[in-house]
Amino acid sequence: MSPFARPPILVIMTVILSMTNAAIGAPSSATVEQPRAFGYTVGDVLSQRILLPSGTAGSGSDDSSAAATPSTGRIGIWFERRHPRIETDGEGRRWMVVDYQIVNAPQTLITIALPALTLGSLQVPEWPVSVSPLTPNTAFGMGELQSLRPDRPAPLPAIAPLRRQTLWALGLLVLTLAAWFGWWKWGNTREAASLPFARAYMEMQRLASSQPDKNARGWLCLHRALNETAGQVVHAGSLPGLLARAPHLQALQPQLERFYQQSGERFFASGSADENFPLLDLSRSLYRAERRQQQ
């Protein structure tokens, strides 16, 4: 027997083994729609479509169930695989869509590859793609293409309208204050012309520098106001008539009684009147009572 001749039994076993391997189905190349191979940067998503085999005729089964679903999550340093999904095209064919997102940025233009997959009886080869950096490592150094740019100053707001509005507001404020002051001055003048105690109090204020409490003119001024209010000459004995004619002064009866007592001692006695009598305070109280009565 020739040493290169094989026994018939070995030939038969080889043929049977080959037929067995063909029967169990060795991985075959899948039909794949690959994404474009260029123009990607960090964050881009690449979609890979894999055609799934149809079921056996008449069996109603679908061999796509035999295609193992690929794992999800981070794949190396460049990709993150998302959860696959199944899509059906217009011809009724089923495709498994696997999305990969680029999660890293290279320093220079490089080539990376979508990983190879084995899905049951399908073999998906790896697919090279190019990824570029977001910015170059070094600037071009021409014109405004420099490595660093100076801080951009914040834009200044338009202050001309604000200045005009401020001037208008100040003008209106000045006019308002002037109008209020004029009204207040006019009101005081009108009261001073018509109200006895108002005239007396204003005269008392003019005499403030010469101490109206000790000045005979201040005492006479307040006497005139009391006489005008009562419509007659008022003295200590006729004070009840004044209070009956002007009931708004009744709260000041003790002060008025003391005023007439001190006035009598000052003008008709030996001049031993109290030099500290609060004549200005009494005049102010009478003026306020008079104003409340007029309101």
C-alpha cells in the first residue's frame, strides 16, 4: 500500500465530518449596511444595519431569534454601544440596527474601527472609520487665528436714554417739590391772614431770637388773638365766655388760666411774673387747636 494512500474508512469519515459542519452551520458573512467611513468627531452616532435571515419556508419560524443581541455599554476607548433595535423595511425584511456613539476625541485625524460582531450564524466584520479632533493642537498663527485671544470687553449699555430719563425724573421731582412748597407757603399765608392764632404764632416765631416769652410784644400779640377769637376783650374773669365761644380751646383751659394770671402780674402788678412761662409753647398749642377746628 502506498504510504500516501488513505484507507477508505478515513476518507469516509472526512466526508461525513465536512457534511456535519455544513449541517450545523458555520458562521457566515452577514449582509451589512455600514455607515459612512469619514467625517466624524466626538459625540457623533454611527448606525450599523444588519440583515437578519428569514425563517425556514413553511415552518413559520424566524431565525432572527438565533442571532444573539450584542451587549450594550462602553466598547473600548472610542465607542459606546446603544441598545439594538429591530426595523422592518418595505420588502418585509428585518434589520438589526446597532448604534455606536463616539465618546472620545483624538488629538489628530486617526482611523478607528467598529468592532466585529458574531450574531448566531452571522459574522459582521469590523468597519474602519476616521475621526478628527474638534480643534487643532496648535493655532495657525495668522491674522486673528492665534492660540489665545484677549478677553472681549462687555458691551457698554446705552446710557443716553438713561440720562434723559434721569433728567426728566429730576425735573419732575423739582417741580413737585416746588409746587408742594408753594402750596404749603400759600396755606400758611392764608391761615396767617384769616386765623388769629396763626398770625400770633407766626409773629412769635419772628420774635424767637428776642425770647418772646420775656418780650411784652409777644404777650400782647397773644392777647389780641384771644380777644379776636372771643369777639371781645378777654380777661381772667371772662375766660369761661371765650371757652364757650371756642370749645376747641377747652382742653387748654389750665394753660389759659395760668396765662391770664401771669399776664396780670406782669402788666398790672410789680412785675413779679414768672419769666419762664412757656408763651411760645402755648401759642403753638392754640394754633394747632385752631387748625384742627378749621379742618
